[in-house]
Amino acid sequence: MYPNPFVDQIHIEFAANFNTTASVLMYSLNGSVVYQKNISLYTGNNSITIDNINNLISGVYAIKIVDVKSKQTMFQSKAIKK
């Protein structure tokens, strides 16, 4: 995941074990969802860009990518907004 800290977008690269639809979620520290987008993932390496987040205030955010069907967390990390 890069850049971290971020200004207006984040790039995530990770490998998925199967084709699926997933939800990209970004949470503030109080647990509110501040970004959500459903995406298609494919077996193997995937590259995702989270953009249109320049309106977020400076702070720490949690990012999760969750399989829509199984609710399995496929990726999670924390990012810092400058």
C-alpha cells in the first residue's frame, strides 16, 4: 500500500486466491465508514486505487477489503492522511 501517509489517493496491491466481488472500506478511528466501493477481484495479483478521498481530515484510517459473499477479510491495513 502506498503512499502512506497519503494526500488524495492510495494504491493497494495484493493477491487474491479466487475470483470474487469485494468491498473496499475505509473507516475513521470512531468506526464510521468514510469510503466504500465494490470491485471485482481476480485470482492472482490485483491493483486497486482508492481515490476521491482528498476531503478527509488529517488522521489515521483503517482500510479493509472484504469478500462480499463470505465476508472474509482479504486485506487490512492502516493509513495516515496528511
